Amino acid sequence: MTFTQLAQPIFERAITDYHVTDNVDTPIQNPYSAGTIEADLYQKCWIDTVQWHFEDIIRDPEIDPAEALVLKRRIDKSNQDRTDLVETIDSYFYTKYHNVQALPGATINTESPAWAIDRLSILALKIYHMRQQAERPEASAEHRAACQKKLDVLLEQQKDLSTAIDQLLSDIESGRKWMKVYKQMKMYNDPSTNPVLYGKK
């Protein structure tokens, strides 16, 4: 089993589980054992799914400005949680492969494995929601057909991205590529590096 063959059903389960209530305040009930890569993948996609719906809600043109500000803070927190979890998943790969001897001429990838997996999680969400639109009974035939075409592209993209991720992991495992874990070092959440925050002290 390739890594994406492991990840994809977990992403789909997280998305399906969320939509049982379809409520951003539903607490996560992770079915996988804490500390496992499966639990991290489930949590990653759950965060992405909740944030997807945050982004829908905040685009309501009639949203109360005070509510929008509260929601913006929740989106900021969600983004930070997402970034932290991507780094946790990259640390998993780094630990798994840190003893691999890089071959002469080995190269580093422009994107770490976990950031590519982040895109795969979000792609699973796009596919879920585009499929909803392609099958929405009250929508026009033209709308459904247009969404079906987009869905076909997304499914092709999912296949290609999965292949690329599995190839990257194979290259790292064999020493053809090597990886580092770079922390994102986001400055705007840090009261010591955001001038708006440290300027208020």
C-alpha cells in the first residue's frame, strides 16, 4: 500500500464524519489512536473541512461585522493549527527517513511531503463539494454539467498528485531525494515579531 492509498480513505472518512452534523462547532472524534500517522491525517483533514465551512460562512454578505471578526479569529487559529499539523506530519517523514544515505547527486524537492499531502487533503474536499454540485437536483442541467466537468478535472488532479507524492516518498526512501523540516516561522501570530502586537506593550 502506498502512502496516498493509506491517506485518501482517511481524508474521505473525516469529510464524511464532519458532514453528519455539517456544523463547524462539532467536536472532532478522531477514530484513530493518538500519536499515529493515521490520527494526524484524520485531524488534518478535519481541520481543513471545518475551515472550508468557515470560509463559506464569512463570505455571507449579510454577516454581522462583530460575528465576522470572531470568525476571522477562528480562521486564524485554524490556519495555525493546520500549519502546526503539517509540520508534525513532516517530522514523521523526517524521522522515518533520517537514516537514509543520500545518493551522489541527490536533490531536494521544492515542496516537503506533508505540504503536498496538505494539498491532497484539500483536493479531497474540493471533490466532495464539487460532486455535491454536480448532483444537486434543484440546480439547472447546465450547472450540473459544468460542475461535472470540473469534477472530472479534480479527479484527474487527485490521481496525478497522489502519484507525485508517492514518487517523492519513494525517491526520499531510496536516497534520490533528501528532505528537511522547515518551520513556517509565521511572524504575525507572534507578539514578539508582529509590530502591531509588540507596539502595544
